[in-house]
Amino acid sequence: MKQGDTVAIVSPSGPPHPVLLKRGVERLEGLGFKVVVGAHALDRGGLGHLAGDDAARAADLQAAWCDPAVSVVFCSRGGYGAGRLLGLLDWDAMRAGARAGRKVLVGSSDITALHNAFAIELGVPTLHGPMAACDVIAREDGPDPRTWESLQAALSGVAGPVRGDRVLVAGRAEGVLYGGNLSLLASMCGTRWQPSFAGRIAFLEDVGEEPYRIDRMLTQLLQAGVFDGVRGIALGSWVDCGDPYPVLRDRLEPLGVPILAGLPMGHGSPQISMWLGRLGSIDTESCSLADTFEKGEQAR
């Protein structure tokens, strides 16, 4: 991205706080971007946990993605609701929008549903990172410095290595990075958008889940064959999840692939941005996850 590019902000999940959304707009404008906000970004539907009705949220997302003037589509926040839009989007139109110019979707948490569907339907890389009206970007005293620096670097096309703090299984692995929020990935099993880690590096994180629930979701993914052919596993943050590592070891170590943990990606602060759908590598000797995608190379 460069100064003067247009950023669209939409709310495919929960309703953002108006003050946080306003600050998020101002922070992005401060980087020299032109910012447009979806017509329904601040709506509240009959179900209070959704930012307006499904059709309106889907229309905002599709309009932003298909607008040739828009370079980046930022989600305002997570929560819940993105998965409800997948059957309402015109994927042919979305594919045409992707072909019309390079597009980037930015978000995390509930936006995992969109990351996964965009990978399957559109075959485009997406950016797992902070959202426009989230606290690490829009807090009153300014963005979290590491989060803000990482986001800007990723939007410029460069995502530097991310350091973890522990190794569950030693080794090196290379593959396209794929995944996101564990709860969302499990919820998509049995659907048209069931995830697959075959030939890929699996990235997993979550928030507010007890270890037994993490066990249940990992077991579901394992039994559904989602981990078949996985090359390596990168584990992000597990905020308010108790101690998830006994369960993570029990369920994932038998896969026999390198596992790097403690990456500051997901929830909490800092929230480091990382490209999904691009080639990455795990090196447990340096305890790092790196974006190794080279210009002109197509992620497979």
C-alpha cells in the first residue's frame, strides 16, 4: 500500500463501538489512506450481537471488495456473525472483484470464517491482523506500538519473522500458512468451507476457552481429517484459556511435525500481523515463524 490508497471498513460480525470506530478511521487516515466506512458498519440488528441484518452486512462486504477504488478491506471488529454471510455472498462477483485489482482483507478472531472462505473461493492471500475498531488500534492513548508497526509493515508487503516463546516439537517446516481462530475452524467442519491443513502450516489461536473445550475442538478437527498432511503447526495466543499446553501437547504432538508456540498472534496485545495464504516457514531453533513468500510466486 501507499499513501492515497483507499481503505474500506465494514462490520461482517459484531457491532463496533462508535468511538473506537471513529478513532480507527482517524488512525488509518493518519497513515495517509483515504478511508470509507460501510453504510451499515454501525447498524445493530434485532440480535444485539450482530452489526445489522445478514443481508446488509454481506452487501457492505461485497460492495467494498468489488469496488475497484478500494485496496484494503478492514473488518471493524470480530465477535460473531461472519460465518452467517458465506451463503449470501455472490462468489462469482467476488472473484471478479479480486481479478480487477489486488485486494486485501484484514481481520482476525471471527473473521477466520472469511479468511478460510476467501482462500477456498477466491484463492487470495489475506492478512490476519488487528481490526479497525479493536482496542489495540483504537485505544485512547494510541495504538499498541508493536501492533501498529507490524500492521504497517505487513500492509507494505513485508511481514517480518515472529518469535515464539516455546517449542513443543523441534524441527523445520515450510508451507502455506493457513488457519486462525480454533473455534471458528471447528465450526466450519462439515460445511462447504471445511478447512484443510494438507501441505500447509496450521496456525491456531483462541480466547476465553477452557482447556477441555480446546480438547473437544482439536479432537473434532483431527477426526474430520483437517490435520491430515499438515507440515507444521504455529500456535498463537490463548488469552483467558487457563493452561492450554497439556491439551495442545496431547492432541498435536502425535502428528509428528514441528510445533512452535507462544507467538503473539491472535488476541491480546501485542497483536502481530501475518499473511495467510502465503508461503511461510517454522524454525524452532530460532523459535520463529517467517513469511517466506517471494514476489511473483503464487501461493498454492
